Amino acid sequence: MILCRACGHELALGTDIRSVPSRLALSSRNDTLLGGRRVNVQLFENPHGHRFEVITFRKADVTQHWPSDKRFSWFPGFSWTVATCPRCNTHL
């Protein structure tokens, strides 16, 4: 299970991880989850210089805060939206 770091809410199952590589990532690495499953972790930087790591999922229990937008996506062909934990509202 993937849990919210702030409150422990169950956000997704490990089986919901979906590898979506991006040519816009600053770097990419494969980590191993408990049980031996590999997960692609990518590093990105927003226009304000804030760096963050991303793992992509097929589905997750998150709160989306506005309709998805294809502009400014780090994943060409995909849209994005701000997502928070549905229990504690921590930005994910």
C-alpha cells in the first residue's frame, strides 16, 4: 500500500503503480518496494525552482482540486491536476 506520509491514509495499492516515463524528467531511478516490486521515481523542477519526485499511478484515492489540464504537463499527452490526501488535505 501507498500511504499518506502525513496521516497514514491508504492512497493506493502497489499494484496501481504505473510506469510513465517522461523525457522532461531531470533524472529517473528505479527503487524497490517491499516485496521486490520495482518503481520508477522521476525528479522534476517547477518554474519556481522547487524540485520534487513523482511516482505515477493508474488510480489512487486522492482529492482532485480542479479539472485536469494538458498545459504545462511534465508528461506530454497526459493532463494533470493538484491532488491532496482526502483525509488530511496534505498536498501530494
